[in-house]
Amino acid sequence: MGKKKAKVKKAKIKVDKAEAAERIRKILPLLKKIYPQAKTALRFTNPLELLIATILSAQCTDARVNMVTKEVFRKYRTAKDWAKADLKEIESDIKSTGFYRNKAISIKGVCTEVIERLGGNIPDTMDELVKLPGVGRKTANVVLGNAFGVPAIACDTHVIRLSRRLQLSGNSDAVKLEFDLAEIVPKKDWTLFSHMLIFHGRNVCKARKPDCQNCQIAEFCPAANGPALW
Ligand code: SF4
């Protein structure tokens, strides 16, 4: 039997909301300068494609998802195509994205419901999106922000890590953290802000080795060069 990895619960950091809001005021313009083109790397041409690409992106790189969707979006053009497809065939088509059995069930389930209950249309509200099987707030926020232009903060692992390091939120729970950010980031910037944190997390503020020496927002970061990098 393999060793069980101990689960480390991240401590809740105490964050002063007024100070966090002030930090946002300072880092937002900087991040906008550094990442003027920040947007999702997932390729899509309509809300259905983005919803499926987002489901496929769990535990998978965006580049790999784009390689797979380039093919599957030619084969399955509508929610009906996915809903009526054989589960095994979907599994085989999306296999290289990993966790393909669960993803295939999720995609087929979502598309079946979209056909049967929503007339084939992907909903454009959080309430309706999270009613779809297997769709959580993160996926819903990606679809709202990027396919419908509705301001939305998608809290992925980078957004959570950077928000904690920058002491914008003390929470590690994605939903609580999303609500914390929503209080201090101007609504019009919600979608862009999550993309900019993702870019910064990938390029500079990496999980294991943040490059604080070359970080352009270090001046305003409580974790800069400090021992406590959460
Ligand atoms: S200063 Fe360091 S910890 Fe803070 S955002 Fe930059 S890279 Fe991350």
C-alpha cells in the first residue's frame, strides 16, 4: 500500500480589509501595465465551447486542452452532439486531458441538461450555471467572465495563492476568497483581475519559488522576500 500524503490545511491569515483595498488600488494599475493582454488561454468561439474547455482544463494545461478541443469542437458542434454521443467515444476523444471518465460524464450530463431543460442554450447567470451537473462557481465564473462579458472572479490555484501572499484575503477556500476579492476589487475589473493574477502566478509568483527580486509589485507585497510565503 502506498504512503498516504498528509493533507496540510492552510492557515487562515488575518487580513485588514482597508489595507487590502489600499493594496488593490496600488497594484491594479501596475498589473494592467504588465499584463495588458491578460485573458483566458483557452480557445473557444461560443459559451458552449468555453464551458467544455473549462471542464477539460481541470488538472490539465490550457495548451493540452486547446490541442484536444481543436479536434473535438469539429466533431461535436452543438450541445445535442455531445448529449447523444456514446460515453466511451467521448472518453476516448478527451482521454489525453486526464480524468477523462469523470470529465466525459460531466460533459455529457451538462449537455443533456442544456438540451432538455434550457433549449440548447448555455445560461448566462451564476444561479443557472451552477445548477448544471458538476459545474461549480469557478467554472461558472470562467464562462460568465469570458464568454458573456459578465464581471466574474474565477478563483483558481494561482488566484488563491497570490491573494493570500498579497494579503488581499486570508481565506484558502475558493468561494470565501472570491467574495473577499469582490469586496475590494472594482467590479468592472473582476474578470481581468483574475487573469492578471493567473499570469503573474505563472510567470513570477510561482508556487514553489516566487521571484520576489524581479517582481514588479513587490513594493506593495507583504510577503516580498519574507519567510512566510503561503
Ligand atoms: S513580491 Fe514575491 S510573493 Fe509578492 S507577489 Fe511578488 S513574487 Fe509573489
